[in-house]
Amino acid sequence: PSVLDSFALLSGQLNTLNKVLKHEKTPLLRNQVIIPLVLSPDRDEEIMRQTEGRVPVFSHEVVPDHLRTKPDPEVEEQEKQLITDAARISPDVAQKQIQSLNKMCSNLLEKITKEERESESGGLRQNKQTFNPADTNALVAAVAFGKGLSNRRPPGSGGSVQSGQPGAGAIIAGASGMQQVPMSGAPTQQQPMLAGVQMTQAGQPGK
């Protein structure tokens, strides 16, 4: 009978505790203050897991820092000094100081925003492509190999100009011949080269 009475008493207390904990007005236990009951200098793997490796042990050295509910005494003194200084300032002076601080912050924000806009626009200007690679390749191919040049002659011009790579070879040969032949050389050799260059250039309408 005594065991049954004790069991009935414990069962009733547990039921009462469960009702209290499940009540909607009961605050969550995670919001309550933790009181350390056991301090140990040994490494605790459970605490390591819960704190993601930040607290290896729960000893008398770390408990005051991790369970602190008030700031350090030095911080409290500084806070009291600031409160005392703030109480001495009149409302008008405080309002002027607030307006001055807000103005300084606004100017600083405007400068920062302007710098960000300028840096972004500068980056866009640097990254912007100023040429068309297809047009550049076509121009290089036309100058170097004569690709895409027309072989039609204007009316009244003599001789024929071939298009493609042979014509380009004639142009290059004519240009190199003009550079190598001195002024006192035979004019009969320079005239066909010049004529060939002129005809080739004249045969490029719209280029």
C-alpha cells in the first residue's frame, strides 16, 4: 500500500507538471535563465556539439562570460557617464545637435551613393565594346588578302584587275617595288606598278 500511495502521489505530480507546462500562459523554457549546477574542467562533447565547437568546457572561467546578464563594470560606468552628460544638455541644444548629426549623415550618404554610381558607370564604360569584331575581321581580310573586293572596272580604264589573292599579291608586290626602287631608277618599272595600284583602288567602289 505504501508503494502504491507513493506511485499515485508521483503520478499526480507529474500530471500536474505536464498540465502546467502545456498551458498557453506558461513561457517557453528556452527563454528562461540558465543556472549552472555542475561545473567541470573536463572537455564536454555535448557542449561542443551544441555550441558548434566554440565552448569546449563548461568551467568556472567561461560561465561568467557566457551566462552574463549585465555588462562589464567599465561599460556600466561609461554608460552612466553618458546618461549624466545627456541629462545636462537642454532640449534645444540636443535638437540642434541631432539636426547637425542628421545633416552630416545625409551628406555622407550622398557622397557614398555618388561614388558608387560613378564607379558603376566607369565600369560599364570600360567593359563596353567600342568595335565590331566581324567588321574588323572583314576589313583585315580585304586589306591583306583582297577578300570581298570587286573585280569590275570603272568605264574608260584600261587593263584588267583580278580579284582575290593574286590581285592582293600584285598590290603587295607593287608597294614593295615602290619602296625598293630609288627615285633615279627606271620610270618604266614604276609606272605599271603605280597604274596597277591606282586601278585596284579605283576598282573598289564603296570600300
